[in-house]
Amino acid sequence: MTTRMPTLRHARLLPALLLAVGIAGPASAQTKITPDKNSYSVADDVKLGQEAVAEARKQLPMLNDDRVDDYVEDVGASLVAAIPGELRHAGFRYTFDVVNQKEINAFALPGGPMFLHRGMMEAARSEAEMAGVMAHEIAHVALRHGTAQATKGQKFQIGAVAGQILGAIVGGAAGSVISQGSQFGLGAYFTKYGREYERQADLMGAQIMSRAGYDPREMANMFKTIQAQGGRSGPEWLSSHPDPGNRYDAIVKEAAMLRVEGNGNTGQFQSIKSRLTGMSPAYTAEQVAKKQAGNGRTPVGTGGRRVVDVDPPSASFRTYQASNFLRISVPANWGEVDGSDGGMTYAPDGGFFQGNNGGTVFTHGVQVGVAQGGGGNLQRDTQELLQTFSQSNPDLRATGNARRETIGGRQGLTTPLSNVSEVTGEREYITLSTTQLRDGSLLYLIGVAPQPEANRYESAFRRVRQSVQIAD
Ligand SMILES: [Zn+2]
């Protein structure tokens, strides 16, 4: 069971017209793009990106070649200089790193850090094609699409925002891409965008390119190049940057309204490309995954097949003060782990994973937390919380009806669920218990155990639920 920033994607329609088409004169017009509503601060974007970038650098195989890095930074700097004034945000710092990985990909984190796969550079046929992908990514960052997307799913906000979002970023960036190989699942919010944001990034990217001295049509060509590479390595970038429809034509149409200012070409592309070709081959996602496993890193968020060996819950219980208003008793061989994502987790040795992921992944134990923002109806709020958890746990299913149960002396609900563990790949047994706090927020307890051990753990979970004392 993973608990981290919800990725609410349930059919919420985007406002019909995010793009206001500027009807200026026939020449030098360009599509006006208005950034979407965003309830996060600019500083939040910066913080989120900075927290994730260090982890991403640690976990991804960085190329670390000064010449190549300098080159990409040069191209990046001229694109950044072409970002329109109203989209320049205090504290944003655009950085460009090359990842020594074969799969065609690139991603950017909120606030500016960008990672380009070597495979992407090698696939590009010109500097302008490479710059096209970079400009597109820069546009996502400048338009603050990550947090704008999170804003839409924010109704049910659990715990501290930063920790949760970090989970989505690093969990995806470093976890999924490494271990799942072909699947670049960068937590929906931050690098996987909907069609409307793709359209915006294409058009804004084209505008940035032209101001930096690159023909924006090369971006359209690059997307064709990526598509043509197809096969195993092609669709990766495309799956996180879906075609908004008529992509090629829309970019070409925008390009027709733009004037390319100067010549941004550094003239270095071919020599950099030969340099890359002369190096030993880039790592494949699979190789990177193996290396990670060899390092003994916890394959969090990886759909891994890790064997977890954990002692059964002891019969004696220990009481903890989980928060200033909450006391809870758990099996004495479970420790208290601060989940840093708004919940407190109690788990046995070997049953809890964090580290590589700002979120919490645990295979055995109980997490208790408070979800804010509910409407005050226990049943409905519980449903919504469940939906929230489903976003980071796509296999999470209710296996029976919610039953009424007294929790902390007040009316509560307990729902039996099943899930597939990200850590072991095995089915797990889960109970979600909820009750309302005086301020309308929802107290929740999640019990998690491997399905074969459901009976043994259910009796422990029941004792935990009965032990809850609330003084809110
Ligand atoms: Zn995109």
C-alpha cells in the first residue's frame, strides 16, 4: 500500500477554453496562452523541484560528461532567455542534466530542473529538434503545469503538500522509470499531462523556440522522429506527453505566425553527437534497474518483486501518543515511523519502506492520519478518501461493503480492500477505517498485510482500532 499525494484524475473536465486565441493582425500574431489557475505558490514549485532533483540525480545514471553537459546548458540557457516576461518566476532555476540512458525521454521538475536522456539527444537529427523537446519541457515548467494539475485534484488534501508531491515526483522519476523500464509513470501530476497542457506546451514551446532563434517546425519534426523510432524506446516520452491531436499541424500553424529571431544554432550538435556515439553504449532501463537492486536500494514504487520477511505481530501491545489528540496501541514489535506524508505509520522491521520516495510504502502494519477537506458526511468522505488512495494504488479495490464500527468512541466505518503491493507484487489485504473529527476532517486508519496472512493481521488490526482514543 502506498500513501502519498493523491493523483486525482477522475473525469474532471478542463475548462473548455484555456487557450484564448489572440486575433491580432495577420502577421506576427501568436496564440496567447494564459496559465491555468494554481493554488500553489511559486515557492512551492521551487521547493518541490529542489527536493526531487537531488534524489533524481542520485538515482539516475548521470552521464557526467562536461562537454555534453555544457552544450546542453548552452542550448537550454538560450531557450530560458526566450521565456516571456510574464512567465518568469522568482526562484525558478532551469538546470539541464544528461542521463546516460538509452530510452528516448526527457522530463522537467517544477521550478526548472530538467533531465534529458542521452537516447533523446542521439535520436534528434538537429540541434533544433533537440531544442524542441527542451522548449516543450520548459513551457510546462514556466506555465507551472505540475502544480496547476495538482490544484485540480486538491479537494481532498492529505497532510503536508510538499512531502506528498515529492513522492509522486521521485517515486516516478527514479522508481518507475528505472525498474519498469518502458513505463515512465512519473506520478501523473508532474510529467504526465493531459491534452490541454500538451497543446499549451507545444505552442508556448514553439514561441520560445522562435525567440531563441530556432525554427519551431523542428519541434514538430522531432515529435515525428520520436514516433518513427517507435518500438520499445519510442513511446516513452509520448506516453507522458500525449498528442493533443493534430500535433504536427498545430505546431506548423503556430510556426507560420512566428518570426524566428536570429540564429540560435550553436553549430556544436554534430560534434556532440559523434562524441556520444563514440562512448560506450548508454544504459537501458533494465540495466539501471539491476544496478539499483545491486545497490540494495529499496525498489519503492517500482512494481518490484522484493521478498519481504517480517515477524508476525506480537500478542502484547504498546501504546503511542500518535499526535496531540490521538493515542493508539499497536503490537509491541511494531515501531513508530514518521511517514512525513501526513500520517504516522506503525510497522514491524522490514515492513516499511521510505527513502527513495517521499511517500510511504508499507507491506505490514497500520497507518493513521487525518484527511482534510471533507464535506462532513462520513460515508461520502470515506469514498472520496478511497478514491484518493486509488490514484497511487491503481489495483486498490473494495472487497466488501463498509461496515459500521465504533472507532475512538464514535461512529466509524471499516471497509475491506485488496491491493497489489508495489514492493512485492503480491496481493495484499487492507482495511480502511474512518471516523470524523470535530473540525469535519476525517481520521483514517489503514491496516496492510499480505493476503495469505490476512486472518492473523485482521485480529491485530481490530485490536488497534479498538485501542484508538481521540481527544480533539
Ligand atoms: Zn508535454
